Amino acid sequence: MAKEVVQMRREVAALLLEISRNIHPNEVIVLLHGRREKTGYFVEEVSFPPQSTYGEGFSSFNPYQLPIDHSFLGVAHSHPSGAPYPSVEDLNNMMGELMVIVTAPYRDERDIHVLDGEGRRMKLMIV
Ligand SMILES: [Zn+2]
């Protein structure tokens, strides 16, 4: 069965929006953790990548330093420009199975966009 739905804890969504808002106009990157389910993913918490610096996009952290962690689902980052779609660099640097893009003005789930490993849009459910 294809994985199509991403459930995200309400606290996680609120945290992503708040961090993105606080770091704006720079770009924030956080790691997503949770579990895989038959029809999708459940994002339960976030953590910060080692040696990340804000504002330089994906080039700023070294994926080889990521801990080996089965709860790791993917990466969320913000788009201060508000663009709700991945850039070419985003697609080329995709890590994990999920990509979450948080777009300015960071209001609520309308500004949280979820893509799968192929860059296809997934349905987001806040739970
Ligand atoms: Zn991006």
C-alpha cells in the first residue's frame, strides 16, 4: 500500500511554525522523528541537526554526522520566500523519506507542506 498520509502531532506543527517564525528571514532545518505506518507516517517529534547553522540551507550540515536512528523520517526546513514547493537543491539533497517545507508567513498547517521521497505532495493531518 502506498504511503500517502502524514500525521503530525499538533505540538510538532506548532513548534515548526514557531521556530521558522523566530529564525525568519533565515532558513531553519530540523530533523523529523516518528514512526512508519501502513498508509503513511506519524511525525512525533523534532530534533536539531548537529553543527547546523541557520540561514545557509541544506549545505550547512553534514548528513554523515546524523545519528543512526530508526525514528528518523526526514527533514523539515523553512522557506522564508513563501514558495510552497521544493527547490532543485531540495530535491537533490533529500534525506530520509519525508520532506517538510514550512512557508512564510508561518500561520498554521496551511503553511506546512509535506512531500515524499519522490517529491510528490502528501496529505497532512494534524492530530
Ligand atoms: Zn527549500
